[in-house]
Amino acid sequence: MHTVALMALLVTAAFSAVAQTRPDSSANYPSKAIHVIVGFPPGGNSDFVARAVGRGLSEAWGQQVIVDNRPGAGGNIAADLVAKSPADGYTLLLGVFAHAVNPSLYGGKLPFDAIKDFAPVILCASSANILVVHPSLPVKSVKELIALAKAKPGAITYASAGNGTASHLAGELLKMTMSVDIVHVPYRGTGLAHTDLMGGRVTMFFAAMAGTLSAVESGCLRALAVTTVKRWPGAPKVPTMIEAGVLGFEVNSWSGLLAPAGTSREIVVRLNTEVARILRSPEAAQRLYSFGAEAIDNTPDEFAAYINSEFIKWAKVVTAAGLRAE
């Protein structure tokens, strides 16, 4: 009995030593640099959000926050990297709208599970897309646009920033909701899509808010509606798609932090609390708003529920439209 008791004491002491020195314990987190992986090139909305949050975390915690851009495959390269990273809070994903769309778009062929392999931390920001048309198009409302599309099936073309993007899925949602025949024209990013729309080579575009309002104000484009439930503060006269008569139409280009599954609840909550504090600051809110995004903060559980709802919503649209990643 004496020998057994001694062995038990030694095992207990060993576990206690490991627990005290464990690098991912909440007591000493963070003790080194944090990497935020972004699945898109520098300069875009997701990159901007990651850098705004990273700057705030670095200032608050005195640790370097490195934004690491890993573009490709609609954000899947970055997501796969984070899914397979240690669950210690030092490698995070700036997940975006595509994170909830890609599982359906890629037909279950992803090397990770977009739901099970991640621990949602916080929804950081959301932005509206704005439906714009070339001024020569003889429509001044969504109702007139739909009437024209029904009168001339296949004649209306809609640009997108690429397959599976918010601008693409917004067009597919309109097709499905209003039973209109409009033709998708995908581009590699928003730049060429904007150029071709202003040149009259495509008819319409559910464009990102940033960089589009100035074209509307100058008369180069005509705004018909925004895709969010509420009107966008920077364009108060532009109705929502729901106000324009397309019931249930909502598309949010969102971004938020996710950690690898298995990350301790304490670290997730600590990240959530600090990022929420950053997002509530007037400086961060203004910085995001200048880039066409609205600062948002919620709990990890609320973010998880939101991702699940987005997954279900867009799976229906992808399936109905018969979409597949190329």
C-alpha cells in the first residue's frame, strides 16, 4: 500500500507540473506572437478587419499579432492550415462569408470540416452589398429591374467578384427568390467587375460597399438597393432589398475570428472579451466603417449559431442553383 500511495503522489505531482507549464493555459495567455490567417490577398475587406483587430490586440496585450495572408481556393487554404494547427490560441482564422458557403460549393471535398474543426470566437464585422446598375439601363428600382428581367429572359447579366462570393450568391438568391433568368458573369475580384459594369459590358452587380458609393455619387452607377436588413448609414436614401419588395432577401459579407477546435474555453472567452472591447471603441468602429464595414461583437455561442444558420441558408441556394466550384 505504501508503494502504491507513493506512485500515486508522483503521478499527481507530474500532472501538476505539466498543468503549471502548459503553454496554452489561460493564466499566461498570450505569452508569444499570435498569427491571424487570412484566406485572401492584402488590401481586401477581410485583410482590413484582421489588421484592425490585430492592432488592437497587440496594443492591449503587448504581444505581436501577425496577419498572414494565405490566398487561394476561396479561403480554403487558410482554413485548412488553421484547422490542422495546435489548439493553443496562437493560430486563428479570419473566417468570412465563404466559410459557410464552401462546404456546399465544394460538394463535401474539403480537407477539413468547416463546422467541427473550428471553435468560433467572435463575429467582428459585417458589410452590405449594394445592387448597382449601369445608368443606361432603363430601370430606377428593383421592381423595374425584375420586370425587365422577366420581359427579357437571359438579357440581364450580373457581375460577381468570383464564384461563391457574396456578390455571386446574392445574384443566385435573387434568381431563386424572384424566378428571374439573369446570367452570371464571374470576375477575379471586384476591380474588373466594376470596370466592365461602368463600361456597360455587364448589366448589374451586387458590389461591395467600399469603393462603390463614390461611383454612385458621381453618377457612374445607379444604386437600387442594399442587401442588409437595415439601410446602410452611408446611403440612407437607398432602400433594402426587402423594402424594395424582395421578401426575406438578406446577404451579409461578414468576417469573424475562429480558433482550431479543442482550443480551451478560457482562451476563446479571453479573445472574445478583448476583441469585443476593441470593436466597441470609436476608433475601430470608424476605421471599419471607412472601409464599408460595420463593427459587430457577439458571444462565441452566438457566432457559432450564426455560422450554422449561414451554412443551412446557403446550402439551399447552392443546391437549388446547381453550383459547383471549378
